[in-house]
Amino acid sequence: MRVGLERRVAARAAAVRARIAAAMAAERVAARVEGESVLLSAPGLHARWWRDLALREAGRGRSGQ
């Protein structure tokens, strides 16, 4: 039972990371998933992240759709 739960938690975390990367790609920001991290690269990224609610919500599992 515990192994199944661990797999589901890992799959859910991977899906969240994938949603973050997809949201960033839609905004033309280079994003790649490495292990448990999503690495981003773009000029002005920090300011963009805080201005755009949709990008922050993607990381919280609320896509707004």
C-alpha cells in the first residue's frame, strides 16, 4: 500500500513540474525539468513570474481552466 501511495505522490509531483514547464514554454521562457526542479531561463524572468498570476498558479496545480 505504501509503495502505491509513493508512486501516486511521485506521479502527481511530476505532473506539477510538467505543468510549470508547459506554462513557461507558452510564455516563451526556456524551461527544463531536472529531477525535482524546474529550471527556467529568460531575461526579466523574476519580474514576469510575480506579475503573471497564471504562471504562479500553474505551480500550485490550479491552471485556471
